Amino acid sequence: MPDLTDKQTFSDDDALDFHRVPTPGKISMAPTKPMATQRDLSLAYSPGVAVPVRAIAEDPDKAYDYTSKGNLVAVISNGTAILGLGNLGHMASKPVMEGKSVLFKRFADVDSFDVEVKTTDPDEFITVVKNIGDTWGGINLEDIKSPECFEIEAQLQDLLDIPVFHDDQHGTAIIATAGLINAAHIAGKKLEDLKVVLSGAGAAGLSTIGLMKAAGVKAENTVICDRDGVVYKGRPSGMDQWKAAHATETQHRTLAEAMVGADVVIGLSAKGAISKEMVATMAPRPIIFAMANPDPEITPEEIQEVRDDAIIATGRSDYPNQVNNVLAFPYLFRGALDVRARQINHEMKVACAEALAALAREDVPDEVAAAYRGRKLKFGPDYIIPSPFDPRLIWYIPPFIAQVAMDTGVARTPIDDMEAYRISLRQRVDPSAALMQKISSAVRMGPKQRVVFAEGEEQSVIRAAWAFKQAELGEPILVGREELIRQNAAEAGFNFDDLGIKIMNARISERNTEYVDWLYNRLQRRGYLRRDVQRMINQDRNYFGAAMVARGEADCMVTGVTRNFNMALKEVRRVLDVSGRMIGLSIVLAKGRTLFVADTSIHELPNAEELAEIAIKAASTVRKLGRTPRVAFMSYSTFGDPPGDRGEKVREAIRILDGMDVDFEYEGEIPPELALNPDARANYPFMRLTGDANVLVMPAIHSAAISTRLVQSLGAATVIGPLLVGLEKSVQIVPLGASVSEIITSATFAAYSGAGIEE
């Protein structure tokens, strides 16, 4: 259980300032087309806009092709049930609706606008939304009180030909059902055998019990309780058609009676509704989802005072297993929009729950742990629901939704290639996805490389090797003590025997003597004694791993997690030679553009000859990565203006290349705007670049490192690397303390280079 003093807090003034400064509100609009010239304006509005107008008039579905409708969701409310605050009016709901729109964009790249309707009359609300509904590709209803919300959603779904989804009902239902699937698995129970009690017969509660039944819970094993007690068949008061649909034949009349021997209690009611005495009467390994907000029906601490075998979830972020709707609605709509679905049906909701449950059972990325201040997350009683910060949600969940929409006949435009769809989803939030997919596909289809993971005892390295093997990217070899590696692997939930991952202990390896003899022969005239070399091979995994690669026992290597770049490089260099010129090449992905920056790790102040060689090596590498290199030598000056010593070295590098027969375009010395902006190049008609540069050769390591780290720190770009290029064998050195994702990326590039793959 986390320390509750560690949770984030803020004052009322903090919240007000956040919403007011520097611009009121949380959303704005940005055009998707250029608006820089008169021609742009003519195309965007009159007269150019008349062309799509006529096309849509002939076929209204063309609105999906020529407008933003296909990626646009309305978040609509009348403010009759705002959060847990009640009926505060339609305008009071606007901050919440804006927030929902922000979440749509942040998590699933869905454009969204909020609409606040000034009426509490359900029929009038339905009429308003019906008449404007065709504007969007989907509608998310929010903060509308029960029971009116049931009728509003049902009628609008019938009246409109787009998905209409009341998140307060179904979002909670989907996440809670996902949690139940995994909690039952951990408890060793089957859904069809569970006795489930619901406390709270409002919109969220009734939708949750309905979805759990659809997932496998038997109706006769459920009991629903509201403020008047058990909802049983024939109850004379406090009933409506929606409660009646879930009423059961039971002798229980109170929540306390219903919870005796129950496997599950779902709380969507109010603080204090469930007591410790009730929990004590439940079946072994009880599943308790106390989801009232802001205070649960019973706190996890109170539960643990009477049950140490309970699996617990709440609606709060300061406890494990938060039932958070943001895990469902962005990805549910993403999948629905991408097949232009006519509705979000029951089957799509079940598919979302099952997909979320499956994702929670996968290894948890480092990015998620970082969001939770490094707390270790692993599938089990304290982790049955994925984190909202899991970067895989965007590409993992929507394909399940889209597939079920197609299978159930509500999709207008089926997806033919689901794998290509997953790749496109990755690219929506990860600009490196397209490049990495291309490299990974080439590695997967090429000859399998044996990749040494030198720091094999580190859990991040173990997890990276496991993922590398599972993705069929190659054959990982972990260097370290086998007992410790297996122990750390087991803590991460991995059984290496399942995948056959190889482990090498340098100290007891049968190759030890061979490697010592070979390396001593290499280093004996550089001041090294045999006992020095023996110690290096026995005790330092970089030397041992590099020797494996040098002697052909492995094809490539990745290291650097536990020591800085320069130290790791020195160790590897004592074992492996340089082939031509060694450089560090960083890949910068920003605003749809891929740039390769050199040299970002090796040469501090390169002279003209070194700059020319760096350009040649970088261009060759970029060509191997499937791109046509266009090289620009960066400088603060433009063709000698203003003059300076570093600028002269760049000009000399250009003269050197002029005297060589190179197979790529190059130009310099120029500032970034000339390299990347065709309009800026118009003033220099003599320039040799036929398009924007994609290889930027920096005049010194400090400018290279500062520029790449600056854009990364500002969140303006994704940076991969620096990749190490130029050793006789393929070795990549990751940053100190690298994440699992960074290790996998470096291992993939090592395998790509080691296999000699050229696109």
C-alpha cells in the first residue's frame, strides 16, 4: 500500500490558476492545413470550399472524407450530475467537458469539442442533440443524472447513425469488468461461479453489473442493492424498468445479508456503505471494488484490518488498482471512429474490457513506473488494471474494438490490414514508431542475430532481453551470474526456460581461457599484463561480451546501463577495432520529419578532415537505414558570413568532399533554417541541395549534444541514440540507467547493423 502522504495535492487557487493562466480554459483549435498564402485561403474557404460542399450534398458520407467528422467527438452534458457535486447547471459542467476533450486528444489523438445544453428536460435535450448530431463522428454523453441518462442514450442511439456513449455508465463498467476478469484469475475463481453483490443501483452500477453478466457472470449469482435495500423481483417500491431488468429471486433484503459468502462486492454508492463486519463475512479471497468518489464505501486500510486475502480496487489514484475511465473511452472511440462505426455496441464494450485485462498481464513498461515515481508494477493483487500512462494502450486496445465492430456489422469502412492499423496507431503518439517498425521488420525477417546483453543481471536488461526474444528480433545472450539472473527474472515474472534465453557467466565460461589468450595477444604491447587481461575477462562483462562478439560467439552487443558512455566505449575499444571513422549518430523525429545528427558522442572539436569523414560515415549509415542522404554542414554562419574559425573548418570540409567522388548531396556551411526551409533557400539559388537536408553534421560535439537534448527536453522531438557507428562489429551503448524501451531499441539497431541489412 503506498504512503498516502506521498500523493500529490493542490490548493483551490492552484486549480483556478491552472484553468485561467495563461489562457482561460484547456482547449483551443489548430488548423490542419497551411494558411500562409492567398491560394491557401482560397482553397480553405471561397471559392475552393464549394467543391467538397457539392460532393457532400450528393453523398453525406463524403463528410468523412472531406471534413474532420471522422476524428471528431462531441462531449455533451446538461450539468445535472457533475462529478460527485450534483446538479450545478450546464455552464458549471464546462470545465469538466473541456477536460474530457483534452483527455480524448492526449490519449487517443481524437479531436473533441464540448457542448453544454441549457435544459434539464430529457426530451428537449434529445431534440437538441439529435438536430446537431451529424456534425460529429461520435458523441460522448457526460454528467447527466440517472435515470434520465438511460433514456437519453437509448433514444439518441436510435435517432443518430453514429456512436452515442454515456461514459459515466459504460466507462466505469468496462474498467471494472477488466479488473474483475483479472482479479478472478488471481483468486483462482471462474466468472461463471462468482457470487457478485452490487452496492449502488445508479447509472454506473447497473451498467457495470450488466457488462459483467455479458462477460460471463451468471445473472442468478448477482444481487443488487440500492438505498432501500436489495432489489428483488416483486419489490413494491423504489423500482424502475432499469432496476427491474436486474432484479433477482433472493431472500436477502439488506446489503449485509447479501454479502455473506459473496465472492465479489462492487461499490458504486457512497462513503461508509460497506462495513468491516460485512467484509469479514465474505468468501475466501474476496474481490472488493469500492469505487465511490471521492471517498470509497470502505477504505483499503479498513478492509485489510479484517481480510488480508482481499483483492481491492478503488476509484482513487492514491491506491493501487484505480478504476479510471480514461482507460476506456479514448480507445473505444478511437477504434469506433477508425471503422466509421454506426454505434458502440455491447460486444465492443466487452472486447474493450477483455483487451484491458489482457494488457495488464503483460510486462509493465518503464514509462509507467516513472509515472508512479518508480514504484514497481507487476501483474498481481496490486496491479489488475493497466495504468493510464501505459504507452501501449493506443495501439493495443483500438484494434480489438475495430475488429468487433466489423464482426458485428456496425462498421462502415472495414480495416483490411490490422497489423498496418496497429502501426498507424503507434505513429499517432510516437513519432519514432514508423522508423522503428521498418527497422524491426527488417531485423525480424533477416538472419537472427545473437545479441549480447552485457549487463545481464540488471532487471531492466532482463526485461529487454525477454521482450526482444518474444518479438522474434534475435537471440539474446545475458552475461552474468545465472542464479542471480534467474532470480531477478522470476521477480519480474519471467521463466527463461519458456523461451530458451542463453545465460553466460564470464567467470566460469569454458571460453574464458581462449578469450584471455586472444585479448592478451592483442593488448600485451599496450602495457597490459596477462593477469590484467585475466581480471578484465573474468570480472568485467563488457570485455567478456565484446570478446564473444570479436571471436564469433555472438554477432553484436548492447551495454551502458550501469556505466557512463565514455567508460563503456573505452572498454569495448580495447577489444574491437574501428572500421574507418567512428561516430555517434542521433535520430531526431519531429513534426513528421526525420533528421540524423552527427557527431553527437565521439569527436569533441573535429577538424576539416574529420568533418568530411563524419559526413561520409553518416550518409552511408542513413542509406543503410533506407533513406536517401542529403547532408548539411551546420554553422552559425551562412557561407562565410559572419566569418569565424569553426566556419572555416566547415568550408574546408566542403572543399575536401568536392575533391572526392561521393554519392550524396551536401552543402554548407549553413544555419538550420537554410537546411530545413525551402523558402529560406530561395535567396541562395546556387545551393546544391535538391530538397531539405536530413543529415545534419554539427561543427562540434557540444553543439550536437546541446541541440538534440534541447529539443528533446522541450518535448519538441523524440530522439533516438546516439547510435554508435564505425566499430568493426556492431555494438550499441545505451545511456546510463536506460529504460527497457531504450535497451530494446539499441539492441534492434545492433542486430540491424550486425546482420548487414540494407533496405
